[in-house]
Amino acid sequence: MTPMESEFYSLMSTFLTYSQRDIQSVTTTSNRYYMYTKKDQKQHRKKPRTLTKEEAIRYRVLFEGVRSGAMVPAVSRSFSILFEDYLPIRIAGRKIYGFLGKVMEEVQEERLGEVMRARDVTGWDWSVREYLSIDSREVEMEVQNVIEYARFVWDTIVDKALLLEHSLEFDANHVQYQEVG
């Protein structure tokens, strides 16, 4: 494996570490509680970027596309060749990687801040243990935080609303084009 190919796969592997919840949060998280987890530290960091709804949807599609492409060996290999052989693509790829990495870092901080704020306001940890019955024995499966689960439910509702809104906008534009044409 060449050094350029190795670099490409290293960059791509970062996108595979982002969970579906991370990617979903790109369109549903506000930056209101971005610094909530760091309230004891001096706030020298610049204020996070505010994404419009359209920008958030575009970034989310980018994250999902890169993740999906990285999981298909032929697609990943073809992009590896492009990255290795074409300097402009290599430079652009590094810049895009750095930019999207910062966006995801902010989104993860924002979501964590929202969850921590909810825990502080309620005063409870809200951990729930899930059990599975195997041969009449209870086996602990997973500890799930109710606040994280509620956040996931909220993300799903917002997703459905965004898809519905986008669908309605598309239908309205399509009808207008048919009336004009």
C-alpha cells in the first residue's frame, strides 16, 4: 500500500467511526449548549458555526454518502486511486476532511451539552437496564440512558418533519413547473 493510499484509508476510516446518531444529529442539534460541558473552562474557543436547515441537510448527506461509499470496496478503491493520482483531488479531499471533521466535532459537543443540560435540570441520571429472558433467566443486555433515548426519538421526529417538508416543497415546485410549462 502506498503512503497516499494509506492516508486516504486513514481519512475514510474516521467517517466510519461516526455513529448513525452522530450523523442524524447534524440536522437536529442546536448550538445552544455547545459549551455546556466545558463551563468550568475558559471559553477561548470560537463560537460554533450556525448551520441553516439547508446546510445541515447537505452536510448530513455528505456524511452519509462518505460513510456509504467507504463501506463498498469498489467505490472506496476508485476514490483511493483518484486521491493518489490527482493532486487537486488530494488537496480538496484533505480540506473537506478537515472541515467535516470540525463540523462533526461541534455536533457531538452540542448533543452532549444538550444531554448534560437535561440531566442537570432533572437531577437524575435516568439509566435504564434492559433485560433479555433466556431459559427463564434474566440476562442484562444494555444500559440505556433515557435522556439519550429521548434525544434519539426527537431526532427521528425532526427527521420525519424535514423529509415531509422537503417532499411538500418538491411537490409545490413540481406543480408550479407543470402549470408554467
